[in-house]
Amino acid sequence: MSSTVANRLTLIAALAMILLGAVPADAAQRETEAKVVARLYKDYAWQAIATQPDLFGEGLAGASKAELERYFSAEMAQLLFADSACQARTGEICNLNFDVLFDSQDPRVVDLDVQRVATGSVLVQFKDPITDKKTVIEFKLAMQQGKWRIADIVYRGHPQQSLKTALSPHMGTH
């Protein structure tokens, strides 16, 4: 009888270790707001230093809706994808006439810094290496299906201008 109790205690201890071990692993896999934004820049910031999509891949403007949803909320991914489709269909600028990651048509970037400043808010700051002009962009994130996703981008150099506003029909251009 004592061997049965010992076996049950061993089983309970093993289950507890498995369950307790799964909690930190799950927490480690969860991305913070800053990591989502940093991953976006890691995957697409090459556009500021290279002009060879054949070597580096498509830029953010050419990303599929599924790819956009890895970073953006469903609504924002749809708006970005619709603008890209409009440009492909018409061969003209639709709503966006600038690189959304750099608030510029011809980005030049040094000293890129990504910082979480509050729940759901990440600031990206960088300088132009020629003019030394500092740019500050605020990413607004929302939890979507248990994951942080970018819901809007606010361009601090343009009062009242956000990516969502720029992508909305009949709104002012950047």
C-alpha cells in the first residue's frame, strides 16, 4: 500500500513540475508591445539602407494581408493591404505617399531606438544621418486574440496625423 502512495505522490509531483514548468515557458513566448514593433523594424527596416528587393524581399508595402497580420491589428492590416492593392491596380499613389516605418518618402536612419512607454504604447526614435533631424513615431498597440498588434501609428511631426487617418478614405494626405 505504501508503494501505491509513493507512486501517486511521484505522479503528482511530476505533473506539478510539468504544469509549473509550462507557465514560465508560455510567458516567455508572449511578445511584449516593444518586441512586436522591434520585430517589424527588424523585418522591414532594410528599406532605409538598401534598394534591392530581389536580395532583401518585398517591402512592407508589398506584404500580403497574412504577413501584415503578424504585426498589425486586423483592421490596420486590411487598411494597409487595401492601399497596396489600390496602388497595384491603378499604378498611382492612393492614400500613402510615405514609408510608414520612417515617416518619410526617402528614409535615412541612424540611432533607431524602440521603447515601451506605457501599456499599449511604444515610441520609436531615430535621427537622419545627414540633417541630424530627430523623428519620433508612436505605435499604439492593442491586445488581439492574446497577442499585441499595432492598431495605429501616430506621426509626432505631423499634428493630428496617424496611419489610420491617412488610410481612411477622404482624409487628408500626409
